[in-house]
Amino acid sequence: MKIAYDHSIQSFAAGGTATYTRELLKRLPAADPAMQLDGFTHAFKGDAGWIRHKKDVLAWQLAWPNKLDQLCREGGYDLLHVTSSVAPRKPSLPVVFTEYDISPLLDPRSYGPWHNWVFRHYTPRMVDVARHIITISEFTRQEMLGYFPKLAEDRITAIPLGVDTLFKPADEEARIRVRDTYGLQRPFVLSSCSLVPRKNMNRLLEAYRRICDRIDYDLVLVGDPGRGSGRLIRYIDQMHLSERVHLTGYVERDVLPALYSAAALFAYPSLYEGFGLPPLEAMACGCPVLTSKGSSLPEVVGDAAVMVNPLDIQDIIRGLSEPILDEGYRGELREAGLARAARFSWERTAAETVGVYRSVLEKA
């Protein structure tokens, strides 16, 4: 079994998409030692490891898919796994395609015109040409089946993501060090710093504003908000929260476990997720989690988190208050979260992905 794995999306994507392509690329060879797996990318950033082909193709959205198909033909590959929405127009070998979520098709107003054009143009074509589609959650699988009524159920499989072994409870020294680094003197609630509307940070900030006088917990927003950072700082100032809300900026991945471990609660009231890795990573570090009742998040966290209606600020306040004010409840959430996170691994993701490869080739 000779597999071509196109991970070009890793060179410009962030968040869960980049994590998926990177972690699967690392784990697939061990999932089937007899399989030959070669990574293809037009513009890889970072350590390429055993990657054999590196192509930088101008206007790759148009040129790269067919160039990739040519490379696959010349290399005698049995199957191509594409981790973006861009595939050869008429592939010469079976294609497996990973879809993360279809939010640009459902809510195009939340995305830019170029992103929307790529999704509208390429995703339907990918559905037509792919022998099999992998989604990262059952939620996304059901959305795909609903949006593409001609898509047969046996052509699409949900394979959950994993959590890296990097994410585990940090020791006291690491927790103290990370507090000192970011000047965190009081206990704190941690959340992701994102200005993407579906991340719902405006409601989280409003919920925190209403209760911050009653709790001795700060709010720490981790990550780089990008070009909107000035607007975010002004908004926090207008809410008179500048003394209580901390912006860490970009944080290296290997620092995240200490931040999760030092936090009293990780708040993630997102409106929409294709999977939702941050709550799972927080759980793996022993941090209690608040998250949303909607989209994919319930299938990720199970009954191991505080669940809230992300559109209801009063419910977010409840979700913040209950674990903060009840140390025993936080302990229960911590233990439940650790057990839940232990059920997810990238080795499992890789093994189930290889199972899809085999199934497709058996039918080819």
C-alpha cells in the first residue's frame, strides 16, 4: 500500500486543522509499518522529516491539485489523501479527503470572499471525486450528509482527533513559573483569545464583567488576536476590565500545559466547532472545562464538562460561577476530564485512518 499524503494546508492553516495534518503525518507510519507513506506539500514550513517532495507552486489553489496528481501517477501511488478542500479535477487514483467543518458554506458572512470562493468552488467538487470522506466529528459528518443529499452514508466516516501526550498535568514548579511569566497573581479562568465571531468571546467577556466583582478570579486570554488586538484592548478598557483581564499574546505550544494546569477553569463557550481540541487538551492537563451544548463539543467532552447555552449570557455566568465557587465540584470535573481525555489519542486517529485507506483500496 503506497499512500500520498498532501498536507499543503499545514503551511497556512492554524488551530485544529494544522494540528490534525501535523499529528497524522507523524503517526501514520507507525499505524501500518508495511505501508509506504510520502508527504507532499507545495510550501512546507518547519521540519519536513521524511517528506520526499517539496513543491512551491504559484497560484497553488489552481495549479497544485493537478500537479499533485501528476506526481502521484509518476510515483505509482495507490491512493491520495488530501487534507484540504482542493483536489485534482479528474484524479487518476482513489482520493480520500478530510473535511473539518462546513461553516463557510453555512455562514459565509463570517469569512472573507477568497475563503468563501475556495469553499464554494472546491468542496462540492471534492465530494464528487473523493472515494471516501473523513470528518473529524460525527457532527460534521451529519452536516455534510445534510448539505450534500446525494452523498451516500457509506462514503463518509467520522474519525475523532487525538490529544498529544504533551498535554498532561504540570508540576507545581511549572505552574509557578508560568504564573510569574505572565504576572498572574490571582487565581484565574483561562480562555482562547480569538476575535472570530463564532468563538463567542464577546459574550464570555460580558458574563465575566457581570460577576468579576463577586469572585477573586482573573480572566486570562491566551493566543494572538491578530490585527484586532487594538480593538480588543479598547473594548476591555471600556468595560473597565483592564486590571482583571490578561492578554498573553502568542504562547508556545509547550507552555500551554502549564497554563491549563494552573487555571481554575478553562472557558470555551464557542458557537460552532468542527471538533474542539482546546477543551480536550485542557482536560488532559487536569483543568475543569466549561463549554457549549452545541455543534461537536458535546461528543468531545461527554459529561465531563460544565455545559452552557453559548447564546445565553446568564447561562455562561452560571457555568463560570458553579465550579469557581465549589472546590469539590472542580475536583470532580478534573477527574472526569482526565478520564475523558484519556479516551482520545492520535494513534487511534491514525489507525482508523489506515482502516479507511484499506477499505477504499479493497473496493478499487
